[in-house]
Amino acid sequence: MESSERTGLVLRPFRGVRFAVDDLGAVTSPPYDLISPEEFRELLSRHPNNVARLILPGAGHYGEARAELSEWLASGVLTVDSLPALYVYEQSGVGFLQRGLIGALGVGSTSVLPHENVMPGPVADRLALMRATQANLEPIFLLYEGGGTASRLVDDVAAQRFPQIDVRTRDGVHHRLWALTDPDEIAAVGEDLRDRQALIADGHHRYATYEALRTDHLGPGPWDYGLAYLVDSTHYPPELRAIHRVIPALPLEEAAARAKGAWQVHEFAALEDALAGLATATGPAFVLAGEGSSHLLTDPDPLQVERAMPPGRSARWRALPTSILTLFLLPKVWGIDDSEDTVLVVHHDPLAAVRLAQRHGGTAVLMNPLSTADVLTVAAQGERVPRKSTSFGPKPRTGLVMRTFAAE
């Protein structure tokens, strides 16, 4: 990729790799990091070629994913589109509609804004998978402030053209996909996007993997790009949901007792009452739950919080609930490092987090979602929020369109 491209937002066409099976919904999956072991088994039971076989081969089994991908391409389970395309992608369901463009994103551009820290383990895992398969198997999710030619084209295509893919998945979401191959339309999209910036909404570990994969090679090539789904947030405002924590080794009563030296701790017999208090809290707040009563934490000691915060961070960053959780509540109050081994994450579902805490005899830490405005402001200042702070949605479905380096 030329250096001039690295300063702009580039989304170029690619030859999509798509399933050629009768039941397309049965071969797709959620993003890899949202699939529980139980759901993984359920996905594989739906269809022998479910994409979960490729995206979750298990540590040390990346060669098996490469072999599966090659076999599916050779047998015709997967086919490669004859022409490079940008893909208009639409998701719809009860109460929501989202449209955007899937393309090959120029990697390393200053116009691509990460907002969240990453952990080395998931990056190493995704890098090993991409090196083995020489493919981008699922898109990252980007948001940008548009309102231009690209946005108008996306809506016009969805309204006027017949889709290549039209499928409803078991979660009730309707997915449609169109291939844009006209050079003039592709050029118009490129011109519109060139001077814009895009926020990584989901896929920070995969974007870090794209960057690492790019450094593997000295010359230009398909590794200069990564599969991405780009949505105009002014037309389709995203949903931002919470990611809860579970600390298996910390018993709930101990967690609540130790919090009393720094927080106001309110005890509730019913979890739903504690969650109602969390939803209406105006400052930093968390619910601790598991076996027994639930505890709502509010009004932390501002002096203790201030001492825990690193120098040089903006006031907006220091006030984020996940900043307070990661730098104050976990290490200072409980003496726990925020690592993948000691702190588990559960997306969206507070009851699932509580059940997991109960199985371990530990503590679920439930929280409110961050605000989109806070995330955008922090990212624009060049700061990154702690890991697993945000869950933007709706996320793209994995398996509708993929990208292999060989097809480039």
C-alpha cells in the first residue's frame, strides 16, 4: 500500500468467498468471541460446514482450519465471486435496521480510529488463524459520520436491486447482501470515503491482527487490507451494550465487604431491584451478584479514585465506568489484576453473568453500557478505553462473505 493511502480511509473491492449451500442460515454464526462452548456445539450440529469450524478451530489446530477451508473451496461448498466487489449488507429485525458496505479496508491508516485496548492472547490466536488460512474469515465493524455518496448508494441499492443473499437466521435477524461491481460506483464510494475517519466499533483484536499480518511482509499485497463492514452512524445509529465481568476466585460476600471502604454499598434481596438502581445511577456504579443478595455500588470515594488514575488521562477517560473498574475497583479494592485468566467477560446478558458467577462461587460485576458520545470523544483524543469496554451492535453475521488472499 502506498504511503499516501495510509492517511485516508480506503475501502476497496475484493472477490468475495461465499457459501453455495441450500440452507445458508445454517452455515453462518455470530462473531467468534460471542460463541460459548455450548453454542459452538449447537452450531456444528446444524450443518457440517458451519463457519464456526473455520473461525474456532481451537488453539494449536489452525492447520485444520486451513485444510477445511481448502477442502470446502475445492468441493464447491465455498465459491469465489468472479468480479471484485464492494458488498452492500443489510440487517433488519424487530425494531432495527442497519445497512453498510463490506470491503477490503486499508490497514495502518491514521483515518482508522481504535478506541479499545487489546490483550495479547486473542491477538496471537487470531494471528495464528489468519497466517494459517491466509484469509479474513469475518469482518470487523466500523462506524463513520457520512451522509455522502456512499450512504446514498447503499440505500438506493437496497431499495432498487435484487439481492444475491436473502436469508433469515435463527435469531430472527433478516440478512440481505448485494455485490457492487460497477467501476463508477466503486470510484464514487472511494472518493466519498477518502477524507473521512472511521471508528472501530467491534474487532479491535482482529484489526491488531491485520496490522501484525501486514508487518510479516516487506512488499505490497493482499495483507495490506482487512475485511471490514462500514456503517454510516448518522443514518444508522448503533446500539451500545454492556460487557459484564465475572471474577471466579472472589466470593460475593468478600467482594461486597471489601468494597465498603471505598463505595456506598446498598444490599438488595432481589437482583432485579439492584439492576433497577444501576440503570438509574448518575455516577459510577456497579452491581455485585452471585449466590445470595445483590449489592449496588455507588458514590466511590473521589480521592481514592483519583489516586488510582494514571497521569495524563483526560477527565472524560478517568470518569468511564470501565476505567474505574479496571484501575480502581479491581486492583485497589480487591487486589485483582484485569487479566483474561482472573476476570471473565460476558456480553450483554446480566443473568448469564450471574449464573456463571454462581457456578464458580465467585462474583459477577454488572455495569451500564458506556455512552457512544464518551467513546467517540475519547477515541478522537487519541485515547483507548480499557479492554472489553464496549459492545456495539448489531454486529455483522459471520459466514455471509469472506476474503481469501489467494482470490486477490
